[in-house]
Amino acid sequence: MSRKIKDYLIIGFKGMAMGAADVVPGVSGGTIAFISGIYEELLGSISNVNLGLFKTLKKEGFKAAWTQLNGNFLLSLFAGIFISILSLAKAIKYLLENEPILLWSFFFGLVLASIIYIAKQITKWNFIAVIILILGAFLAYYITTLNPLVSENSSSLYVLAAGAIAICAMILPGISGSFILVLLGAYKPILDALNSRDFKTILIFMAGAVIGLLSFSKILKWLFAHYKNYTLAVLTGFIIGSLNKIWPWKETLTWRTNSKGLQVPLNEESILPFSFDGDAQLTMAIILAIVGFALILGMEKLAFQKK
């Protein structure tokens, strides 16, 4: 595929959008990859990392191996993701702590529109597709209701394993890798490592992510090649079920004390804005949800015009 510098800059910006989504516990970078039109190319490029690639490197040299890998695409995308995570971690942390309703409202609108977008990619609906969608929705919803681990583990082996597990969720539309980290009790150690530039922890986490990514991407690529409609149906279900996690208005059921001695929510449930204890910020929340929804529709329109 012939691309110009402008195309790789756009891919980098898509990576930044994925990185920003992955920082938020409840939003999947895989959803952003799908609605921005790079999901299947991403899976295919990652799955190119195999023995055949190393054989090409040995016989034909670096340039041929880089082309086989689709290296320019991956470099642009992951550079955008990495830049976004490093630069936006503090901003996202601030918004989560100080303006959670407004942040969740924007992402709720964005994810809601992405359900419509991905469902439209299904070319043939049948009974099995509907059942798979419903099962995917129930599974994702169940995951959002699980209680996070109270203890926070920052050991190297645990961070490595957390990276491998979370990355599988990060590339699945609807399943948030950040939320999986929260469930595992590894979210705060990773976020703290990003904010404090603890590169040892970051590199260990990235190593785990690479291990998980290389194995899981091959499975997803095979599913898209052989059962695309059913795969899209279950991914649509995942996103529908994940809406519970990013619903802006929550009631805290139980609390825990974090490492700084502060009381933070442990278990929450979604409630109506009219039942919210405090300022529901309903007008601004609706506006931001509409902005997020319109953003996806705009991206879809641009992608259609490009085709």
C-alpha cells in the first residue's frame, strides 16, 4: 500500500486517539481503531511478526522485512499511542478525579455511536449472529460489574502478566484494557509509573503487552478471515455491554483506602442523573455526549467520502 507522509501523520493521530481512550478505564482503544478504519490492518500487521518475518530478514535484509511487517504503519500508530499515553496520562487522571461526569459523557456518546457504526459492517444478520451479540453484551456487562482487587501489586512478574492480559482487551472493541488493569489491581501502579517516568515498570509492562499482542492478534485475524460477521456481532455486543461502565452517573456502594490514605470508590452502580447525589451537570453532559456521538458520525462520513 502506497502512502505519503500526510497519511502516516493521520495514522499517528489515530494512534493518539487510541492511546487517549486506553488511558480511561472503560473505553477501548480497539473501538477507536475500528471506527477509524485501521482495525483489520492493525491485526494483519501485528500477526506478520512470525518466523517468516525473521527468515525474510535473514535472506532479503531489513528493508524487505520492514515492508513485510508493514513497519511504517505500525511505527506511526504506536508512536501516536505512546506519545498520547505519556502526554495525556496526567490530564486524564485530573479529569477522572475532578470532572468524571463530563469525561464519561463524552466517551458515552462516542461509544454509543460506534455501536451503530460497527453493527452496520455486518453484512448478514441471522439467528446465530443475534445470539452471539446478546451473549457478548451480557459478558461485557458482567465484567463491568466485577469488583476490582483491593490490593495493588507492582511486582515485575505481575506487571508483565497484567500487560499481556490487558493488551488483549485493549485491541478488542468494547473491552477496556484500562478497566482490566483496574480489576487486576495494576491500574494505579501503571499510571503512577507513567506520571513518574518509571521506565523500568513501563518497559516490563510493554514487554508483557507485546507477548499478549502477538499471540492474540493472530486469533482475531483468523476469526475475521473465516467468521467476519459473527466476529463483528460479538464485538458489537461487547461494546453494548461496556456502556454500563462508562455511564456518567454512579453511586458508590463500597469504598477503599488507597496507598495515599484517601478514600476512593471500590464498587459503583449506574443510576439515573435525577437520582445523583450532587450536581448532575446534565446539560453539559448531554452536550458532550452529542459531541462524542457527532465525532464518530463525522469520522464515518469522511471515511465514506475517501472510499
